[in-house]
Amino acid sequence: MFEIDELDKQILRLLQVDASVTHRQIAQTLRRSITTIHDRISRLKQEGIILRSVAVLDRKKIGKGLLTFSHVLLNQHTIEVLEQFEKAVKKFPEVLECFQMTGSFDFLLRISTRDMEEYHEFYRYKLAKLPNITTVNSYFALSETKSITAYPI
């Protein structure tokens, strides 16, 4: 198994804050050679530790002000039913995240829409049409106190 050392952790911390930082800037910050940083980042990508680099957008400024969390309960729990649900949900651009859960519901969805009307259309014409759904309980975010993408390492 691939082990990350302290230098890898320092690089990952910097990249999680700003993935657009250059290898040169990281090298200067960490007092290492550019080649060392380049090789380390390449290895972190190759090992699948760095999955991708993305821009984090302000959802309100791009017209996606309503954030919804939906608990979904299915009526069957066969591998086929679970995979069918997951495959369908992956196709919905409104669904940002989908987690299979333990407890009183099967899946937790994080959904982004413009407003309540757009959510209603998503629910009625996409989510509710999926087979094997027993219950969908949706909760609407009133405010966002903390939203980060960086893991503590």
C-alpha cells in the first residue's frame, strides 16, 4: 500500500486550499526543488490520492441558490435495485452527491437547484419517477455555516 509522508501531506494541504498553485510556488513554500514537487504530485495522482483538480464555484452567483438534502428509502434492497438507483441518480445533474447510508433510509442526496420551483420539477419529473422508491424526505438548507472540500491531513 502506498504511504504518504510528511512532504506529501504538506503538498496536499497546499493543493486543497488552491489547486491552481504552481509547482514552483509549492517548491518555494516548502523549500524543495521544483523537480521534487513535480515528481511527488505526479506520484500522488498516479496512486489515486489526487483524483482531480476542480474550481469551487459560488452556487448562488451561478443561479443555484437552493441546496436540498434528500433521504431516499427504497422498497427493495437487492443488488440490482441498489445499482439501478445509483445508475439513474448519476445521470441527474442536479444531484451533486449520493451516498448509500446505514440507518433509517438508504441514500442521502445533495441536490442543487435554482429555486423551489426547479426542485419541484426535478422531484416530480425525475426523482419520483424512479422505480422502487418508497419515501423521499427532503430538507432545505436555510444557511451555510461551513462548506469546505479539504480533508484534514
